[in-house]
Amino acid sequence: MNYITSENILLIGSTLLVAGVLIGKSSYRIGLPLLLIFLIVGMGFGTDGLGIQFSDMHTAQFIGMIALCIILFSGGMDTKLSSIRPVIVPGLILSTVGVLLTALLTGVFVWWLSGMSWTNIHFAFLPSLLLAATMSSTDSASVFGILGSQKVNLRENLRPMLELESGSNDPMAYMLTIILIETITLGGNLSVTQIIVQLALQFGIGGAMGLMMGRFTKWLIKTYRRIGNDSSIKEDADQAASMTSILLLASVFFTFAATTALTGNGYLAVYICGIVVGNATIPNHRAIGKFMNGMTWLAQIVVFLMLGLLVNPHEMLEVAPVSLLIGMFMIIIGRPLSVFLSLSPLSKISINAKCFISWVGLRGAVPIIFATYPVIANIDGASQIFNIVFFVTLLSLLLQGTSVITCARKLKLTTNEGVEDNDFGVELADELPTSLETLTLTEERLSGGNTLRDMNLAPGSLVMMIKRNDRYIVPNGQLQLKPNDVLLIIKEDKM
């Protein structure tokens, strides 16, 4: 009897989503990253749990590719050039040199472990590097979910630096993984010159396609808007935002496919395309941002549930001791050493900041997705690579993901004041030379006075509204401000 029907797939999928959401509702209270909950839920419903059979690596890789495109594009849209400009150098160093050093240091450690008689892994040097390369990129989605839920912001421009690193380091890890698989498949006959040429092509074509497709996407949106304005029947604003969002999704997948066909790095192109579009003036920006945010969460949840179903915990336990050693090496030695070495020329970054950057090197869904590539390529020991990567990801999320806030506070890098998302539901017309931001007041901020006239706001700024708990207050000069009040500020954009 065939149980794999469309109805059963929908039933199981919806059950997994509901279970994950309900269980994950309380995850922040105990400090667990929300996406870890979905990973555990997937494992609970999988082969060694309730018995759902899922072992199709090709399907997992395809779903992961779609999800990663959405996640990277959305991350690019949320990356504001004004915020990353001061940290663009350290961010890019971490996402390139940092990833390379992490892969090299960890790969050497795995190779050394493989030579020990008591271990149950026996990788040659190149497969050891491949294992390290698959998990050399970081995933900060869980970190910022925790920080955002507890209203914790970071000093020294750490937040935009980590956002830039996490958004731009996946392409580097992907390129290392693909090049190492190709080298192993060819029997190690890929020369250093060929590797450098491949990296240059991947970066060059990926970057150029990202810029070009970003500009093309902006033109596409403006053309769509012009067609709507020229029509005798005016389009509803909600419909326009929905159709524009669909255009963006189509552009994301076209960018990835076209760049990959041209032997460029599709993930890099998608991320750069997102930056170009996100920093442009486009209609219905807020509605589109909400749509992409929802799509990003859905993509991440589906990937983590799927990867949870894909793993067989009893196989993972077979490599648990050696996986624990590899994971602890990455967390305590590999990642910190790569951070300190790559950032050593930048003296302005404090020791505390470097320590925090080292600790925030969480592994996420991307390493597990990349670990499916050796399996599909039939690399010797690929199943062990997949199980080790999965174990290290769990270890990283459990150990680092639950202590991010504690670590930031111990290093004195937190502040309660900062810019938050605009949750007032106000959006300005695109042609206006102004922008909105929100500011949460602290006792320190109010030490010089607790009225608007006492506030030292930047020239050209005006407080439009105040949010106090669930109340919205129209401000005046006599209103007594309180800690945790959120100000909605309109600012004149500087030309």
C-alpha cells in the first residue's frame, strides 16, 4: 500500500509546522534558538522518532538551494549600506579570509584525528579539508532572533559587521566545497592555478551578475509601476505590493540560475542583488519587506524540518565522540584563531569585540545543506561527513546559541538603546527626501531631562509619535517621557 500521497504529504508537512511553531513559542524563554527547535522536531518525526522515512539527498539539496536563495536575498535587502559602510572591510575579511582559515585549521585537525588509531574516521587530507569547508560558514539568523527578542543591541558596530559576515560568507564556503569535491573526483589533479581561476570566475561573475540583476530588478519594478500608472484602471496598493513581491522572487531565482549557468557563484549574486534592491527607492517597500521576511522564516523552518527528517540519529551517535572533538576545536580554537588572525591588521577592533565575534560563529542549516554535496557526488566517507556536520551544528546551536547574550554582557558589549524596526505601521511616500527610524529611551538617555525639548536629536529630526507599552501617544513639549518609551522619528535625508 502506498502511503506517499499528496494528501499525506500535506498532512505531515502541516503537522510538522504546527508542532514546531507551538514548541518553539517558548524557546526564547530558555535561550534556545528557534530554528534549533524545528531541527529537533524534524528529528523527532524522522526515522528514529515517529518513523517518517525521508532520505532523498537530491530533493533535500534542491529545497535547500531554493531556501538559501530566499534567505540570502532577504538578508541582502535588510543590509543597509549606511550601516555596513563603517564595517565593510572587517566584514568582508571575515567572510573570505576568515572562512578560508577556519576551513584550513579545522581540516588539518580532522586530518590529524584521522591518523589516530582510536578514532573511527580515516579521512585523507583533501576529504578532511572538504569536511571542514562544508561547515566553515556561520549562520547568525538564530543569534539575531535571540538578540531581537530580548531587545539587546551591540556596541562597536558589531551587529552590522556580523550581519555582513553571515550574509556574505556562504558563497565562500560553497566555492571551497565545490572545488574540493571536483579535486577529489579528479584524483587530486586540479592544479593551484586552476583553483585560483575558478575562484576568480566564481567571485567575478557572481559579483557582476549580482550588480547587473539588482539594477535590472529595479528597472523591472519601475516598469511594472509605470504600466499600472498608465492604465485607466488604477491598481489596488495591496495588489501592487503582492505582484511586486512576486517579481522579486522571480528575479531571485533567475539571478541564481543565470549566474550558475555562466559558472559564477549564484549565492553571491543573489546576496548582492538583494543589497542593490534593498537600498533602492521602490514603492511599497514596507509591505514587500514584510512579505520577504515571512518567506525567509518559512524557508528556514522548512529547511530545518527537512534536515531533521533527513538525519538518522543512531548513525550520528556512531561518530559522536569524534564529532564532539571537532566541534569543540572549531568553537574554542579554529574559529577564534581565524578571527584574530584575519582581523589582526585592524587595530581599532577591541579584544572584547574579537572574542564576541569568535563566539558568534554558529553553524546553521547551510553547512548541513553543503554536506549533502559530497553524498550526491559519491565521495568516500560522505555519509560520515554528513553526520559529523549535523552533530557539530547541533553542538554549536546548543552551546553557543544559548549563551550569546550572556557572552555579550560579560564582555560589556551590550546596550539597551538602539534603532529598532518600525512597528508603528507608518510608511513614507517614496518620493519624499525623508526616512523613519525608532529609538528606545533609556534612563541614561533621559538623564538630561525627560521631555522632548530636552532631547538632543540630530538636526532635521522630528518625533512623530511615542509608543508606551501598547499605547500610542501624539507628543508635545510637556509630555513626561519614561524609560522604554519608543520614539518614531522622521529624519531629513542628507544628500
